[in-house]
Amino acid sequence: MSPILVFDDTLGAASIGFSVSCVVFGVFTTQVFVYFQRYPLDRPAYKFLVAFLWIIELLDQIFIGYAVYYYTITNYNDPLVLLNGDIFWPLIMQIVMGCLAGTVVKCCFAMRVWRFSKQNILITGVIAILILGQFGLALAYCIRAFELNRLILAPRLRVIASLALGSGLLTDIAIALALCYFLRKLRTGFRKSDSIINMLSIYAVNTGALTGAVGLCTLILYNARPETFFFMASYFTLGKLYAISFLCTLNTRKVIRGRGTDQEGNTSNNTSQARNTFFMVTNDGRAARNNEFSSNAHTKSMEIGIHQEVSVITDLEEAVMDDSVVLGRSKSGAMS
């Protein structure tokens, strides 16, 4: 029992985790601010998801801070609370909030697999089962933690915790591999269109790389040193990293069918005409106006000039599946 009273390994690790999570939450909040400033006309569903994730992460951060304050300040003169005291409920609720955020983001990424795979029920279904399985295991862990009601008994939950963290890691890998596989099948052999596919593949891998690494680190720490709070230091940031990955996907869009476009361009009148097309992107990041398009644009290939950091992520996922987009017309345009 004595190792749990080593403050550097318990309260020290939890305090460091809280400090790091504050920084990560600040990064996430900045991404949310950039999103609403840059895409004021974006889809209501996206706006709701962003607001919902921010509220979840705010509650998550409040729970973490409250728990750290309880063990380090309120019970400053009673260190045995770590051994004999009940588990402070915000510490468990933080797990629920973090898992909920991760589940929402993974469901959004599963929808990307659904679209890219041309509604492949088998692949998407497996990913959905993994997502729901992880969420169920996390809830089971929280219920068992409330029942045990002692921090010192946390090692007893090693199996269920390992299954929850392992299924989360497996889900990240499955989503990344599925996206890369179905994106590769969309290659046309033309440099411009293939470069966009390659860029999406890189984003698909990067999306799960950081969260997967942190999840793996949490899994290893929990099994190697279950009597310490080292695993808390990494888990405190895991849900926020999922939320950041989702916001980065949204914020890297430059052009999205005339809606939610960057404020540098005036595309509010182009929504109906641009529903299934990409815009030309000029050097200053402005979407080209209607009169800048050729009258025969529907039969010629459309060129996306990437002069700065122009990334097309979420809406390309929908557009690339439409037969009328540039990726489907590249060959006929090149032959003409």
C-alpha cells in the first residue's frame, strides 16, 4: 500500500496531467474560436457538434480541476484519503466526459469511412461496433469504480480498463486503415487529383496517430504502474486530442460548396451553383467569382490551384463521391 502514498507518483502526476490538459484545452478553445470566425455559414450540424464538444470538454476540465483541488488542497492535511477515502465523484465523471467526446469524434470519422467506401456496411459496421464497444467498456469501468469506491482498489479494474483502452486504440487504427484503403481506390492517375487523395490519406493517418499514441501510453502506464496516477496524466488529455483532431479537420477546409467558406472570399451567392463543384482558389485565398469561370466549365476539368496552404478535407469527402466532381471529369477534361 505504501507506493500509493508517494506524492510524486500520485498527486504530483495528477497535477502535471491537469496542467497539461489546461494547455490542450486552450488549444482546443482556440480551434473552436477560429472555426466560428472562419466558417460563419457552415452547416448547423457542424456548428452543433463543435459547440457540443466544447461543452463536454469544458465539463471535463472542470471535473479534473475539482478532483485535483480536492485531493491536493481540501485534504492537504489528510493524505490517507488516497487510501481510505471514497473516490471523489468528479474523477470518475471525467472519464465519462472524455470517453463521450472520443466516441462522438470517432462516429464522425466513421461517417467518412461510410461515404468513401460507397456505403460499405461490413467495414463501417465493424468500426461502429468497436466504437460502441469501447464506450460500453468505459461506462462499465465507471460503474465498477463507483461500486468499489476506493482509489486503492483501482488495480482490480485493470482488465476492463485495458479492454477499453485497447479497443479505442484498435478503433483508431481501423479508421485510419479503412480511409487510406478506400482513398487509394479513388486514385485517377492524374497528378492534381491524386495529390488531393494523397493529402487526405496523410490526414487520415495523422488523425489517429497522436490519439493512438496517447491511448497506447495510457494503456502501458495503467498496466505497468497501476498503483500510481501516471496513467491519469496522459488520459486527462486524450478526449481533448480527439476533439482537436475533429476541429482541425473542419478548420483546414478552404472551400466547401459555397457554404462556410473562408471570410476572405464572398461566396454566399454561389451556394446553389457550387453544390457539386470545387472552386478555383486564387493566390489570396479568395474563391473565384462566377464570371471567372468558363462557360464550358461543366465539360472541362477544373483546376484547384494550391498556392498557399489550401487543404480540402471534409467536403472533399462528399464531393469526391459525386460523379459530377472534378475527380470524375479529369480524364475527359484531359483528353479534350
